[in-house]
Amino acid sequence: MHELSIAMSIVDLAEEYAAKEEAQRVLEMEIEVGELSGVVTEALDFAMEEAVAGTLCEKARWKIIPIPGEVRCRACGHVFPSDSLFSDCPRCGQAGVELVRGNEMRLRSILVE
Amino acid sequence: MCDTCGCGSEDEEVILRKPGKEGEHFHLEGEDHLHHHGEDLGQSHHHHHEAREIVVEQNVLSRNDLLAERNRGYFEARGVTAFNLVSSPGAGKTSLLEQTIRDLKEEKKFFVIEGDQQTMHDAERIDATGVPVIQINTGNGCHLDARMIHTAVKEMDIPEGAVLMIENVGNLVCPSLFDLGEHKRVVVISVPEGDDKPVKYPTMFRSSHLCIINKTDLLPYVDFDLEKVREYARQVNPEIEILELSVKTGEGMDRWYQWLRENS
């Protein structure tokens, strides 16, 4: 359940930015989660409910935006969409890829008042 | 209820202790997530009532990463080498550490941080080898983070040239995302666990520098294809180094010691 630590980090970050703007509360949070980041979206959703309690984000809604995975074949350099780090290259058939996109775990923006 | 500081349920809080001094435990430094740090802000004189968007664009774990970098800087300034040992529960991290310390303690100054959800068991085993150790009990937490290491290290006063061994909570998922400020991450897997660990937990293998395959003495009794593990591990991380050993029989321990000498 590292999703709880991640949820608490999201709330901390949102509070930090809200406080800088002297906002009274956070209304919305947009969170980007990559498909290959090792974070389970459902678990994060659940953990967020815990993490917002007693914070400026208590009444906030959040939106988790999935970032699709993309990998590059180490053999031929072909870049292709994939939800796994163990995929064979559709072009040359070789195994072994490196991550291009989908490792994100970012707070994109917040709406405050 | 803790009788030293009156803190609440021990199960839920992170507590750091030294063997033999269990009464003198201490907590994490700095702000606590559980405190309601939003309350003071409500008294701000500038009330803006209209909703407005703030673009954040920050990595969620940026605070941990920042603290990890601070730890790394502290280690480098003191010439301390830190290793983060990760594995599933029961792969043999503590046994590997005990044996390593017994064999090399004349050569290296070892300091150990033990991470577990509960108990002092591992710290007591390390304490018996005679080197300084701090136990971090994470309560419900499934991994160590940079702040816990920061707090523990301050309590240890690690001298120049020492080796800090951090044994993470047994778990191949969560610890992979949390940089502690270590120089090298060592993932330990053991023969009875099966040869598909790198496929099941790619994030951990991707972020590790060395993979130790422990309990090779059990190879004759289980279906475990060493070549397959090597292939899987290198698919996800072509730079990963791989060592096979058995803490029990001592086979392969020389190569691990050689690696330690080269990397500390």
C-alpha cells in the first residue's frame, strides 16, 4: 500500500501550493499517473480519501489522469505503446525495452479558493 | 500508549529504537502528516474567494527525492557508502547482513538501519554482531522513506569511511519508488521464490544496481532456472549486475565481498 504514502505526498504538495497562494481550500486536484509507474489507480483513489482528511484538501475532488505507457526497443529503437516492461518489439521481434513514457506520478494542477 | 512521550497507538506511528534502549525510542523529525497543518492558514488576512487554478506540474515524490538527495550529499561529504537492501520477506537479507558483518567487520566500519513494520527482531540479530544498529518500525508503512533515514542517520553519528547498510521492509513493490539517498540498491531474491521475480516486479529490478540470488544450495530441490532469471533481469535492466550465492554454505560470498570492496 505505497499508494497511501503517495496520496499523502499529493495532499502535502497541494497544500504547499495552496498555502503559497494564501488559498483557504483546495477544490480540485489533477493527478497524472503513468501506466508503468507501479501505482494502482484504484488503490490511489481509495488512499486519497484517507489522505485528505483534516487538510486543506478535505473537500476537494480529484481526477486521476492515466498516462499511457510507451517503450523503446533496445535492439532496433522502435518506439511503441505498451503496458508492460516485458514486451517483444512488434517490428523486430526482440525482447528488451526501455521506458519512454508512463512512469509519471505528478500533480498537474489544483483549483483553489 | 507510549510511556516516554505519551504518543498514541504504536501500531500506526513510525518509531525508531536502538537495541537495549527500547524505552528511549524517538520519532520522525519535522512535520507530521497526521497533524492538521491547514488550520493556521485559515486565519490568513488575504481572503480570496474566487476559485483559481494553480499549475503545479511537480513530481508527487519530489519531497522524498529532495530529502534523499540531501542524505546522499551528507553521505558523500563524510565518505560514507550507503546500500539499500530490498527483497521480499524471507529472501535472506538479515542473514546475508549478519554473515557479511561477521566476515568483514575488521575491514569495514558497518552501521545498520533495519526496517520492519513491527518488532526489534532484526535489530537484535545485528546487535549480536557488535555493530551499531537502529530499528525503524514503520507501523502500517510498507517501505522506508528518505525522512526516516535522515532521522536515523542523525542518531547514529556515522564516521568517515563507514558503510551504512539499510535493510528495507520486505516487499518488492513499494520500496522501489522511494529513493533513500543510497549509492547502490541491492535486490535479493532467493531460489525457492521462483525464477519469474523480475517479470512480476520489474520496477524493483529496473531501479537496482545489483541482484543477489541467495539460497543457491537449494537449486537441486526446486525448479529454478538461473539462466532465465538472468535473462529476465537484464531485459528490464541491461546494466544490472547479478551474483549467485548461498549465505548458508558460504558459496559465492567471496564475489559479494569483492563487489562490496569495489563499491565502497
